[in-house]
Amino acid sequence: MKPIRPIRDGREVLWRITEADREKLLRLLFHRYPESEWGTFFRFGYRRTRWGILVTWVDSQKPETGDLDRHSPLVEFRPGYIRRALDSLEAHELGVGIIHSHPQDCAPFPSRSDDDMDSYFAEEFERFGNGRPYASFIVSRNSERKLSFTGRVFDRGEWIPVSECLVTGERCLREPARRTIWSAPESTGSAPNAPTQERVAQLLGADAPGRFRRSVTGIVGCSGTGSPAIHLLARAEIGELVIVDPGPFKASGHQRNHASRHSDLWADPPPSKVALAARLIGEINPATKVTAFVGDLLDEAVLDELLRCDLILGCTDSNYARAALGDIAAHYLVPVLDLAVQMRAEDGVLREQLAEIALYAPGLPCPWCRGRIEVNGIRYETATEAERQFRAEAAAAAEQRGVDGAQYWGGKPPPELTVGYLTTMVGAMGAGYAQNLLLGSAKLPHHRFQFDLGLSSLGVVADERPPRADCACQRTAGRSDQARADRSVSRPDHWPQPTRIPENPGPP
Ligand SMILES: [Zn+2]
Ligand SMILES: [Zn+2]
């Protein structure tokens, strides 16, 4: 059989798994260490993207007695086990793959017999799975317990290499796959630290800036909380920011927006908020790569880029976006830090200066579990102008007949009345928590908490309730595009297509 050579056309595979699943998996794979290998079939969700394929771990289909040969030091999948894995393709839409360990201090590169096994499985699983991709990963550990891995995915007749594994948990880990025999996993380009990073290196260790330079963070919403978060992450010299916002800059946002200048107030046409944010990032740290969309997270092209991120900051206070961010966290295993602010005054006296920070991640409650979504709000946000008009008229007519108009119409949401000190503070906290999750330097104090600047002890309230047992987020974790039917919200057809900048000219 001819050797397998992964194609190198720029496409790559990203493998995402939760920290809890990774722990379980490694215990299984290394339980015959140091001499002998072990392996398992596993199920994965997947998405074919513009950059390659995302593979999200669902669960292992663990070997039972007799499924693997215990007397052999190598992994050999017996026919009964293979049959069961192939049959399982009938029961779900997920992909099926294999993962096995190599003995201690043996590099995780496929052997001749691994190549033979993969060629056979790729063909069989593609056939029985009606064109689903097949994945094969190898892991090993050295005597210092340092992990390394390789992987490849067979899809539509071609092998695509796995480039990185992203681990979701109390910290975000990004582990590069081994490329060559000689590339040790720890030698992945740690450039010397610049003087600008002296303080963070002294505080958190010499390798902290390097790890931050390899991180990618998504920012959904580039206004009050988004723009200060972008500002600080650029100053911290993050590797890449994926920034998304559909809207133009408005003068009313100037006192909250960290990216706008006085001259932007009169620009005609007004610049997009992402163009302003991209300009700010370039001025502070041109080394931060910017992937920017005038668009929405419900756009598939935008979603592709968000799925490359270690972490997403939710900086938009809309119901549909919060629901979509909850879906992304559950289905695609990308953790989301959701930021929100609310202010209310009566007769010039502030009654509320409220901030909320919540983490959405597999195993934690989603925004639906937390009661954070108003369905009427989503209806309003995704409606056309004509629909909004029609519903408002229907509600008014109902009121005239003495019927409660709210049954037709949830009401126009109140305008967002927040000012810069509160939005900046919450955006800065979001950037700080993001940095700590990326570096593993601190955990969130609570998975969800609120506080009010005007209350004694800042009125901190934490919400540590578990997820709702009957919520969809509990059965869709890691199912990627195969959880499409369970998405809470879909992109309205009347929304404009996203535009990627800087293909577009930025603001002057
Ligand atoms: Zn092997
Ligand atoms: Zn839920």
C-alpha cells in the first residue's frame, strides 16, 4: 500500500477538546505505559471551513474486553470492534476516528502499519459514513511526561494534517502538533521578549509573552466594552484578534469607543466600528494580526474565523448574539466570556450601575439555562423594518380593543444608556480575565457574577447554579455542525453579506 502523504495546500485541521475529556482520554491511552500502546475509536463533530476542518471531540467508544489484543505491545483493532464502530455510523451524524498512543519516548509519527490501518479505515469509514471525514491521532509522552501528538484527517479523497490542539477548560491551551522528528513540541518559536513586555514577563514568567503572542481572541461587538478590550489586548501584544461588528460608528458612541477620533465624528460616510478598531490595533501594535469583519457572528464566513480563536469575548448586548455565542461555546467548544452593562437613572439620580461577567463553556450553563435570553428580543432584533412596523401596528390596534398588545409584540427594547467609565471598566476586566485564561495565570472568581458600583461592597452577586438538565446544551457539546438543527438562532436572509477588511479601505 502506498505511503500516506498529507497534502500541504494551506488547509489544516484544528482539534478541540475539553480539559476534562482530555484527562480521561490520556488516562486511557497511557494506562499500559511505558512499554505498550493502547487506543480507542472516538466520535467527533466537524465543520468544513474556509481554512480547513474543525474536529471537536464528542466521546471515546472505549474498547471492551477482546476489542484490542492485550498480549501485543502494539494496538490492533479486532474485527468485532471495527464492525461496532462502523455500525455506529448509522445511529448518528458524527465522524468516527481512532487515537492511539506510542510507547514512552517514541515520537508520535505513523508507522508503516499505522499507514496501512489508516488507509483501510479511511476508505471504510468514508464509505459507511457517506462521505464523512475520518480522523487518526497519535500521542506519546517522554520520560518527563511531556506530551506530543500528530494527527491527520481524511476528507474527500485527501489527507489534511492536524496543526494544533485547542483545549477548553479553566485555562485555554493551544498545543502545536509535531511536524518533524526534530521539532520538539516545546521549541515552537519563542522569540526573545521585547522591552514592552518586561513587566508581564517579570510578573508571570518569561514564557508568558510568547504564549500570548500565539493566542487568538475573538471580539464580537466593537463598541463600549469591545473597544477597550481590543485596546488592552493589543497593548498586551496578543497574536491575533478576530473582530466583528455589523455597524457604522455613530457620534453617540464617541464617549464609550476607545478607537474613534474627533475627526471621525464628521466622516461621511461614517466609518465602520471594526475599521476604527483595526486602525487602533495597528497604531498600538502592528504585530497583532487583525481579521476584521463588518458583519455578524451568524455569518458562516465569520463563524469560520471565530472557531480558530482560543476564546471569544461577547461584547454585544443583544439577545440573538448572546444565544449564538452560547451555541458556539457548546457546539464548537470555544469558551466565551460574555460582558454586559446596564445603567438606570431617575430624575438625574443613578439607580443602577450594573456590570455582569459570565463564562459559557461546555459543562457550564448556557445563556438559556441562565435565563439570559428574551425570545421577544430575538424576534425584534432579527425582524425586517416592515415586520417591526407591522407588529407595532398590530400591537397598537390590540391595545385599542383593550387587549394586551404584548402578546403580539414584546416591545421595542429600551435604548442602551451607558456611559464610558462603566463600559471601559467591564471591557478592561474582560481583557484581563481573557489574558489570564489564555496564560493559565488566574481563574474567573465565579462562572457568572454581577456587581453594582453604587452598592456597598459593590453588591457582588454570584450565580453558580448548574446547567438545566433538560437544556439542549447538555446533549450537543462538541457536535459542531452536526448540532446545526439545535442552533438557537439562524441568520435572517435580509441581513447584508459580511465584508472582510482591510480588503476594504479603512478610515482616513
Ligand atoms: Zn502507531
Ligand atoms: Zn443550557
